[in-house]
Amino acid sequence: MGNAISFEEPWARTHQFDPPAIFDALRKEQPLARMVYPDGHIGWIASGYEVARKVLSDPRFSHSTEIGHFPVTHHGQVMPNHPRIPGMFIHMDPPDHTRYRRLLTGEFTARRADRLAARARAVAAEQIAVMRDHGSPADLVADFAKPLSLRVLSELVGLPYSEAARYGHAPTLLHDPDTDPQEAVAAMGEATAFFTEIIELRRKAPQDDLISRLAAQDDLSDEELRNIVTLLLFAGYETTESALAVGVFALLHHSDQLAALRADPARLDAAIEELLRYLTVNQYDTYRTALEDIELNGETVRKGESVTVSLPAANRDPAKFACPATLDIGRETSGHVAFGFGIHQCLGQNLARVELRAGFAALLSAFPGLGLAVDFDDVPLRLKGSVFAVKSLPVSW
């Protein structure tokens, strides 16, 4: 096992848009390679497209936190195994995962998401007005991407955006490894307390929102419902906000692709899929643990060994996507794994696409001269953490 890489190597991103260079070598020689986890466990990392999909779709791999080995540290500390958390179904296997996910599937269908499109466009227009009122330059993250994502998701879930100060900053603090741990814990406590209040209110006076519909389920406890709300917020807010902001950053840097999109706005959906593939902001925490010995890619993954799947690396596999390091809004992107794969594939991907479509369309229409207000290398990035992001994006028009 002397050739096992450290868990830190695959996360050592140094470029604004590209995953760490080690993945290029791994895909050629060891698309399933040995990796030393933070707790000393010697498991695996999958960087090839095909092997990644196999791991994510094989029911012999578990996503349980009770047996898995975390591929990252939290504020520098090793993350221990812990019992499953009621309602936090992202880290559950069937049949428990199936039970919770089935309650939510109807809320996030493509048809339901499309019905939210008009509202997403209205929110985007309102945030454009905020940017205009602020004047050029403005921070696209604070004035546009964050509020657009949080407002649309909050309305669907049933969280009053007027009180976003009580819950909106918790996901950012928890996703950012540079945050003061005590500050993050305090923010999480405040958010969950707020969710408890809202659940109690919705049980007494239901509204047309997800919390009210879930509260009507006889077999869901307050604890389960609170954790479901927490999961939806943490999984759906920062990811979409980051995909939008980093996507704009990428288009402003790749002026030829931005020009092609402006020349033919009908290519917007294709451009969004390519940006999702090219950037893949979900960069950490995708791992599975073998429930039995499994033959995979010519290797034997032993029972109890964890396999980390690098979604950014899989989406840059030249065996699947030609010239994958090139941003090309005209390419065929079907099959990309920016939203994961298998039974844990992102539940809210249809909603995310609606928000991204509304956000990009509004910006392209409102600001024909949109550009960076700082040098390219001066845009502050969050390179580590579960979600790749820009901390701010100063733009002018």
C-alpha cells in the first residue's frame, strides 16, 4: 500500500476552474486508486467516469455514516462514524432512504420545477433591480446569486425569506472549511431552532408549501421533518448559488463562449449543462463503503473499504468527453455526473436548472456589457470544502 495517495492530494485545487492535475495521471494509470483517508483507513478514490458510475449505482456500496470513512476533515478534525440521523436520508441506504425520498420525489419533478419557472424569473428580475440600485460595480454573489437561490428554495420549502438572517448563513459557514467552528455550530443551532418554530406553525396553520405537506404525514416526527428541511437547505442552496456564480465567472473568462451564447440565446440550456460538467462544484464528500468484497475495475474492494468518487474528475474523463478541459457550450453533455448518479442523485436537480436558467437569462439580458470589475486572478475562491465557490464576484456593466 506504499503507493496510496494522501486524501489531501485530490483536493489540492490550484486553478480557478480545473480539478487538481493528479486526476489526469490517475485516470490514465489508476482510475481506481488507493487513498489514505484522514482516519488512517486505506481505501480508494475513483477518478474515471465509468468506474465512478459503477460505484454510485451498485447497491453493494453503502452511503451510511455508521460504517463509512470520511474522505475529508472538518475544520481540520477527523470526522468519526456516527449513528444515522432521522430524516437525514442522504446518508441512508434502502429501505430507509427509499421511504424518505419517496415523500419528496413529487415535490421536485421536472413538471413541478417548471411551474416555479415564472417565480424564479420574477425573483431574478428583482435581484437585477437590486444590482442596478447598488450601481456598478456590484458583487454578483451577494446581490444576485445568493438571494436568487435562497429565495426560490425558501418559498418552495416554506421558510419565510424575511427571516433569512436566522437560517441563510448556516449553510455557507458549514460548507466553508476556513470558518470559525464555534461560529458555524452557533449558526446551525439557530437555524434548526428556527426550523422547529416553522414546523410548529405549519402544523397549526398549513400553507401551500413543502413543510406543510410533510407535516401532514402521520409517520413523520418533528425531528425527522426538521432534519429533512435542514438537508434540503444545505444540499440545494449553496450548490445552486455556487454553480450560478462560478458559471458567470467562467463565461466572463471564456469570452468566446459568452459571445456564442449571446449570439444564440436558445443555446442557454446546453450552456448550463456544459457549465455544470466543466465546473462540477460538488467536489467533496461523495463516497461509498463496500458491504461485501467487490471486484471493480480489475481490483478487489474489500468489505468495509470506502471508495471516494471525484465527480469533477469523472466529468473531465476524455474517454467520455472529448477535450474535457475545454469549455464548449456546443458539446454533447448527456450523462455528466455533476448531480451524482444512482439512487442518491441530486433530488433537486430540476429546481436547480430552473434557477440557473432564470439567473443566466436575466444577467445576459440586463447587462450586455457585463464584465469583471477586478483582475481574473483577484477573484477570491473557496477551493476547499464540499462546494467549490467564489466568495465574491465583483462585476461591472
